[in-house]
Amino acid sequence: MGLVVGGLVLLGIVVVGGSQLTGDDDEAKIVRSPISTAPQPSPSVATGPSTTVLGSGAPASLTAAQAAGQLEADQERTAPGLAVGTATCPPGPYRVGHVMICSIPLEGTLVSYRMEVTGDTTVIPTALRPVIDTRRAAELVETREPGAAVDCGLPRVRQVDIGFRFSCRTATSTWNFEVENDEGRLSGVRR
């Protein structure tokens, strides 16, 4: 049960991997997210639109096109229903241990991922900043206000900082959401 304070309902949402909702009228969680947030490899690289750290592993065998293809496949698998564009990565080839920043459009929003080469043909993508799909917040509002038209604004997918805030509106209320952590966990309050 959520906390009701002066007519406000406090609400928490956890975004950690698809789109299943749980909870009651005053409290809910999104227990799966559509955006891939793989575990963060050891942080030891500067970030930027094309940052590259050369690996010292086996001879180069992974190309930029292969790395971009893996990012696209990862997003199509973990974000079904989202429009996934063509990923771009800095010129390769890459060695094991190589780290670079690749970008991919999700629903038209350019999202940046840190990519670490972990094998001859394997990369681990990790979002540089939290990635949220506001449709998940809208689905939660719809469960609390059945039949209501919900507007969370554009763009639908956003790469944001922790603490970022946005609102979803219905004809009768406004829901204010805030990004709580690097995995895109959201908390919301109905006003």
C-alpha cells in the first residue's frame, strides 16, 4: 500500500528488465524494463561520442559493423516493440579488452552505450546514462486510472541523468516521476 499524504499518493516503480506491473492502487513496481542495462564492466575509460581504448588481448578480429550489429540485436531482443535504428561504432577492428562508445537510435532518440570487447566476436553493451521508456510509466498510470488517456510527452525513449523528472498527465491528474538510479528505476507521485 502506498503512502497518502495530504491527498498525494506516493508511488514507486522499479525498472529492471520488460514490462510486467505489480502492486495495488497506491503502490506499484515495473519489474522488467525494455532497455538493456547489462552489468557495468570495471570503470576505467573516459566517455564521449567516440571514445576508444585499445585492448591488449588477442589479435583484432571484431569489426565495427559486427559490434554495431550486436548492439542492434541486443536492443531488438531486450526492447521489443521499440523502433531500433542502425547502430554506429568507431572504426575497428577491435581486440579483446577494447572499449568504445557506440550509439543507436531507439524510437528516434540517440542512445550511447559503452561497449567492451570480451571475446573474439563478443561485446558487452552498458548504457552510459539511464535509459527510460516513458510508455512504462504511462502503462502504470493506466492501471491506476483505467480508460484514461495518458500523455507523458515526447520523446518516448530518453537517455537521462539520475534525478531527471518528467510528468504524465490524464484528464483528471498529473503523475510526477523521477529517475532514481543508473538502471532507470522510477518513482512517481500522483497529484
